[in-house]
Amino acid sequence: MFNASRISPAIVCALACALLASAMSGAAAARTSDVSQSSAQAQERYYSSYGDSQPIDPGTAAARAQERYYGSYGEPEPLTLPRSSSPSDDMPSLPNALSIAVTLLIVTVGLTHLRRLRIRRRRAARVTT
């Protein structure tokens, strides 16, 4: 039925991997249960070190949690009243006003020049025709 010549190396490799995986999972499960049992005992010793537990009122627990939350921010700084804005010396208004006036003057002179030029071209076009 089965010959050594008919069994391929892939099948042998697959069987070896399956056996190895089953052996590892059993050992890992045993180690995991040991670790979880020791951690459970450590946790039990930790909680028992605090003495007898007393029932805690849910309202009191919520108030203490809120107190810890607000206490984590430190001391609040006092509020300051807003001051009236005084003119600052950073940007003087006279140079700004002068620059705006000069810009408007340049734009006005340029537009006036273009209008005169357009009128001259119209007159020259009428004279030549």
C-alpha cells in the first residue's frame, strides 16, 4: 500500500510540522497556565495587602474621581480684566495715510493720461478718414 518510494518529501515535511506544532502547543499551554496561576496569586497578595475592603458608595467614588481629575490641573491662575486698547507706536498712522494718498494720486494721474491718449487717437482717426 505505502512504499517509501511513493511518499514525497513534501508529505514528510508536512507531517513533521504538524507533530511539532502539536507538541509545542501542549507545552505552551502548560507554561501559560503556570504563568497565569502565579500572576493571579501575585495579584491576590497585592489586593490583600490593603486590608479589609469596605463597600464604597458609587456617588462618593464618582466625587473622588472628579476631585482627582480636577486636582491634576494644579492651581488656577487668576483672571485678568481686559485692558483698553491704546494706540501703539508700532505703526504710525501718518506714514500709512501718506502712502495711501500717494498711491491714489499715481493711479489717478495714470488713468487721466490714458483717457487723454484715447481722445487723441480718436481725433487722429477722424482727421485721416
